[in-house]
Amino acid sequence: MPGGFKLVAAMNGEPLAELSGVTKRFGNIHALAGLDLQVRPAELLAVLGPNGAGKTTAISVLLGLELPDTGSARLFGLEPSRIDARRQAGVMMQDAALPPELRVHEQVELAAAYYPDPLTTEAVLAATGISALRSRPYGKLSSGQKRQVQFAIAQVGRPRLLFLDEPTVGLDVQSRQMVWTTVRRLVESGCSVVLTTHYLEEAEALADRVAVLGKGQLIASGTVSEIRGLVVRKRITCRTGVKVEEIERWPDVQTVTRDHAGLHITASNTENVVRRLLAVDDDLQDLEVQRAGLAEAFAELTQETIQ
């Protein structure tokens, strides 16, 4: 029974989903090249990587939508194609083709019929903020509203593991915040979430752990702090009269931008840059040095894979 397996997996702390040495080719394209990846109980794993890194393919293999050429995939310790494994997972993929003539509540009810103990339609519509759309034909919705319906469908089966592939693309700020709040609540309740996103601030705000992919391989994995710690870049913010063009020519400086908040410098050796700023500007103000964010770490880690 799915419930019995759920209890054993949670007690043993075993991975809920796992790829071991998985390779996958599409013609001449190596989508996955010996990928090892694990999803642990009650965590949000953000899977990051440039376009073509293998993120969506990895999720497809974990769900049994694609078969690996070599290696193995397990979902709740079972073959991903097993129905008793799939019924414990919820999915929101980048591309979803739903019947345009069905109304929103009918879409949700159709998906709910697949699961043994789903949420009620009204509960999931309320949780995702789309109760007002319940009687609208799906085909008449905006792209953002369609994403919200897909998010509701992904949750209706009370999943223990939720796959979200670029879930907030096309959403407005309010809807995006709703997704963030709902995802946090799900993880707090014990649900594991696999999130792929191009919004690095989304991963930084939500993830317990980050896996960075490049060319179908795992480049790095760890907490957000651990990933940030892999790079030597730091950020300097200050107010100065020194021109951007001059600072760009200094050693150890990678990027320089100016906005209403002041000057922003990314550097590999911030101590040298700060000393030079102090030397050339007696009126330097609001100086602040911070460790590199996830965006800078991601850029450095994936630089070779996109060349």
C-alpha cells in the first residue's frame, strides 16, 4: 500500500526519489550524462542550471515519463512507472496540455479522481487563490491563470513529493507570492518539493538544498550558503564619485553597475578594491561588503558549461 511505504520511507530517512548514474540521449544530444540526484524527506530541492542543462529531463526520468538509457531511477523506492509510486507525487511541468473546453473545477475534479484521498475541489481552489475562476473554461484563461490551475492540480492528490518545473513563469507578483507561501506551507507539513526555476531569488528564498546541473551532470550541491561559499566573489556597495569606467579597469573587479542605491561592484578580491576606493575617494560613503549571492555563484559555477 502507498501509505505503508510512506511510513517506512519517512522512518528510514531514505530518499523519496533518486537517480543513479543516469544517462539519456536524444539523437546527438546528451541530455543527462551519468547524473546522480537524490530528493530527501521534507526538503525543498532547487534544481538549477542553464538552458539545456538537463533539468526537465531529470524530472521526466524521475516520473517515468522518460526511460534512462543507462543507470536507474527510483520513486518512493519503486519503479517510477508504478501507479502506487505515482499516486504519491504531484506534478506541474513547464508544458501542460489540458482540455480547453473543461471548466476549472472540472479540471481539478478530473485530476482528483486519480488519487485515493484527494483534497476537495473547493479546498484546493481556495488554497491557490482561484476560487473565482472555478466555472471558467480553461481555454479562456490567461497564461498566468492557466499556470495557477496547473499548480492547483499538482496539489489535489495530497502529494508527499511535488515536482514544480518553472512554476512561476508568467505569474504576476501577487500570484507568485501565493505560490511561494503555499510551497513553504507544504514543506513545513512534511511534503518534499523539487523546484526548477530560472528565478534565482526564488531558489534563494525557498530552497533547503540546491543542485546545480550543467551539460547533464551535477556540478555542485549543498545548501544555499554552501553553494555561495564555493565562489570567491563578493559584492561591494558604496556611494562614490569615481566613474564606473575607471573602476571597471581595476584588477580583481568583475562587474560594476550604478543605480539609485549607489555603486555595486562584484570582485574576486574585495580587500584590494576597498583599499583602492578609499585611496582615490576621500568622500566615500555607505561602504558595505557582502558575500556573493546565489546568482553570482550560479554564474561562476555554470560559466564553462554555457561556452
